[in-house]
Amino acid sequence: MNAIELKLLRNAEYLQYVKDYLGIINLNTPEQLGIEAKLTTLTTKATELEALYKKALASDKTKELLLLDERRDDAVNGIYYFLLGYTYYFEADKQQKAQLLLTNMELYGSGITRLNYQAETATVNNLLRDWENKSDLADAITSFNISAWVNELKTVNEEFNAKYLSRTQEYGDASPETIKIKREETNTAYYALRDRIDARHLLVETPPSPYATVINQLNALTDQYNKLLINRVDNSSQGTPENTDQP
């Protein structure tokens, strides 16, 4: 069957993919395909994962994190587009200083706001450290009079990190399980079921195979999610900052 990089799917996408996968199989009389045990295992893991995910979304701290992350992204995007505009300015000095700061931002990748929570926090910290400690960058910030914007980015990044650590502590106190661990368990169950279907299909000696229909349907589903991942890579290669779905 068609392959997909499960690790590249965001949590909501991953969960929906697995649920769709199970839905298709359940529409194809799984009791006649000899895969009920593997199907039950994956269903159980998916249910456990969904419960953890809903718990994360329901957290007040998660809602606050989403707002802080949006505010942080607005600051990054605002500074980015402000500087991008000045690369077309009619004064060469302004152009050069804007490009200097943009080049520094690009050292950390073309899509800072698309990074996961922890990576974006660390990246913004490194970026701000450059702007504070490198004289040419600090001078450029001053010349554009955007210190208030930079201070906003620093403040919200610090607030975000504090809230994120607090939420992590809350999760740790509530349950030893994490979404990451549960995803790994779900991956194992997913591959076991997929491989069982593939193996039984290959062992059919007299066509037509009773597995052909469900395999075609599952491949069509996987292709849809692969297109989603391809489109995301294409968008990120354009260097346009955009938000990322969390947690």
C-alpha cells in the first residue's frame, strides 16, 4: 500500500487520518478479511490518542498559548513585511539595512512562524540575541525606529515560554502519558494493520483479491494526505511566514 510520513502530520491531521483509515476499513466488512485483532488494536490506540488530544485542547493554558502564539507570529510577520517593504525603498542605505536584517532572519529558516512551539521560542530568542548584541543589526533596528516592535516580540516570546512550561508541568502532573508517546504506539498499531492487509493480499492465489477494494480506497486516502504534505512544503519554500497548527 502507499506510504506516508506519519511524523510530518500535525496532531489534528494525524488523528483524522487514522480515524478515516479505520472508517474505510470498517466499511469493507473487516470480519471477513481476517484483520479484526489488528483493527481492534489500532482503534483502541486511536481512541486513547483522541482522548489525550481533546484534553490538551480543553486546557485553559492551551487556549492562552494559542493567543500568545498568534500574537508572537503577528510580531514576527509584521517585522518581516516591514523590512521587506524597505528593500524596495528609494534610499540605498535603507535598502541595505533592511536586507541586512532580513538576511539575519533567513539564517534561522524561511518560516519561523511555521516551527513547532519549542523551536519557535528558541529561534526567536536567538534572533533577538543577534539584534541586541551585533552592533550593525542593533543600529539597523534603531534606524527603522522599530524597537517597540522588537520589544513586543521579546515580551510575548517570554510570556509564551513561561505559559508553555506551566502547561507542560500541568500535563506531567495529570498523566505520565503524552501525545508523543501515544502517537508512537498508534504508529505501531497502524503499521501492523497495514502490513497485515498487504500480506494477506499478496497471499491470495486466485484473483480477484478480496483486499483489492479496501487497498485502493486506503491508497486514495493516503494520497490525499500526501498532497497536503506536498502543498505545505511548496508553501514553505516560498519563504512566506504563516502559522502552524498546534498542539
